[in-house]
Amino acid sequence: MNEQAWWWPISRVDDVGAQPQAVQLLGERLVLWQTDAGGVSLLTDRCPHRGAKLSMGRVQGDVLQCPYHGWRFGEQGHCVSIPAQPGFVPPASSAVCRHAVQQAHGLWWAVLGASTARSVPGSASASALGSAGPLHPIPQLLGLPARRLIYGPFDVATSAPRAVENFLDTAHFAYVHEGWLGDALHPEVPPYEVSHTSDGRPVIERYRAWQPRASASAQDGAWVEYRYEVLSPFAALLTKQGEGEGSAQDSYVIWACPQSPGSCRLWFAQYTTDGRTPDHELRDFQLAIFAQDQPILESQEPKALPLSGGEAMSAADRLSAAYRRYLQSCGITFGVC
Ligand code: FES
Ligand SMILES: [Fe+2]
């Protein structure tokens, strides 16, 4: 599966604690857990003994203990002890598959089925992965405002690419976000150009929109300049800049974890120059916006994003069309049809 060539977000760093956490990535059930010493480990969430979920177990010092018969597994996934056979040294075949993780942008990221060598981005071994191809690095975020808030996780009953396409879509503002990001009296999408980065990711450098209430701190309607950039198959960046003097710059990133072909887990990160509005007001605004999007997203059929026809397009959907072509060029097969 080509998707094994990308790092995927699986959890907020702050959400990893004393309890093992069940996560799902590309249809695989995994357990993310932290040793008492702070080491973070991602294992397949299935005990090799009788198949119980290790995420229902508990952390004891530097091991994860299965809830069924108490077999204990170390950070690397090896079985260190079997309580019913105290003197027995478990063989290598009793190990659980471990997956590489790394931290970036306040989230933990994972690669499925990766060995230790693959956890080093850009290393020689990372470019020799057999069928999965070269491992793409986690997207970089350059030049964004320092104040960061992360919202989520949001578990959404649609595919990751449907959620990302919605993030890139402006034609719904007048309907789904009426009175906030759009105005029903002005649903037209002005002409815009889609360009591409040198590695083929779609970008809109400039998109100008009138918004009744563009941000948590907005008092009135205002012209807002948007810039869109697809960061990776299931991630995108949007930067909003108000036109008035001293208006804030807000950058938003959608990070989508493809859980199953018809479900995803999302985080939204906001990077803002607004140093005044309290965290809870910024959060409430984003939660209100996403609460408007979610029922529409979950109503879409099919849940997989059609890449080869089957949905009507208009000229206002140029960015969606470019995003779909980009997914095709990446060889994405999960959550698309
Ligand atoms: S199923 Fe895990 S110890 Fe038996
Ligand atoms: Fe929306």
C-alpha cells in the first residue's frame, strides 16, 4: 500500500498519558502508550497470545501488560515475561509488531509496519523501502505565527480526503457557514488560479472573500485574503489575512488521520498573530465552524473521495479538482474510489 510511504498523525502529544490509547491507522488497530520513563511506543493492538486488545491493558513501569493473561511487552514489542510461566524466556515469535513514531507540530506521527531504521527521516534506509517507496517527510510549517492552538481530535464518519477537500472548498461558505465565513446574498466564487509547488502540491496564492465574521475577534464583516496550500495527501494549510491595518494573520492546518476507508480523525491547528483573544474564544469559534461542517461531511456519499469521475464539477471547484489529481499522482488508494 502506497500510504505506507507517509507519516500520519495519530495523537496529540498532550493526549498521551498513563493509560494506553487505542488508535486506528489505515485500517490497523494500534496501541499508543508511554513508559513511566517517558518512552513512547506504538504497537499492533493485538496480543500474540490470544488476540486480546493490549489497549485494554495497563502500563507497569517500562512494560505494557495484556489485560487477559498478563503477558508483558517492552517498548520494542518484545514479550519480556509470561506470568503463568515465571522462569520461561519468551521467544522472539511472541513479540508484537512495533511501528515507528516521531513527534512534530504537537502531534505524534506514525508509519505503519516500519522498523527502527525507518523512523529516521531522510536516512539511507528510509529511501529503500521496497514496495512502499521512499518515505516522505512530515510536512514542514515555515514562517507561521508563534501562538499555536490545537483543536481536536474530531472523529468524523467520512474519509480523510473528503475532510481535506472540504477544508479546501470555499463554495460552501455561503450555505454551511452563512453569517460567519459566507453570505448567502453573495455565493459566487471569484476566479482564482491554482498553481503547484515544485513537488506538485496544489496552491492558491490569493483568494479574496467577503466574510461576515471571519474570526473569533471580528466585530464586523471584512475582506479577507486567503492562501491555500496542500501539504501532503491528507493535510492542508490555509492562511487568512484581514485587510485592515493591524488585522490578525491566522493560519490553520488540517491534519487528518485516515482511520478506515470511511472514517478519519482530525486535528485543526491554528497559528495566529492575535495575542489578545483568549484561548477559549478562539477554540469556541473553531468548534462552532466545524460543528457546521461535520453533518454535511458525514452526509456525503460515497464516503470515499471519487478520483476518476462520478461527481459533477464546476469552474469554482478548480482547487478540488487539482487536489484529486494530486492524490492520484501520489498513488493514494485509501479512502478514495
Ligand atoms: S491474550 Fe494477552 S496474555 Fe493472553
Ligand atoms: Fe466549512
